[in-house]
Amino acid sequence: MLPNLGAIVMRILSKRQVRELVLYSPQHIARLEAAGKFPKRVRLGANRVGWVEDEVQEWLRDRLEERDDPARHSL
């Protein structure tokens, strides 16, 4: 067996998992994606999509930074 030398592990989130993390409906997530304001989904099969966990987490971190930096708020 070969030793693990820092292999990159990528986790894909299901639609349900994304919905639980961001608290948006699937329709709103799709609208944000279409507007380029949410990470793009990955087509995994004919009837299955997912999102890269790191990209969704980064999107959430950006929302937290906006919350904590009043100068970044855009209403």
C-alpha cells in the first residue's frame, strides 16, 4: 500500500445538504446560480447533481465577511 502524501480530497454535497447549509429553497439556489452569485453545480449523472463543498463553504464565508464589514453591504 502506498502512503498518503497529502492527497486532495473533494467532497460533493447533495441538493439536500446544500439546502440545509444555506437555508434557501432549490429554486432560489438555481436563481443565484443562474445569476453567477452561487457556486455552479456539478453534473454527476443523468439525474444527479452536486456542489463542491469547499466552494459552498467559501460562499458562506464571503457572506460572513459581508456581515462583519459594514462597508461591504450593498442594499
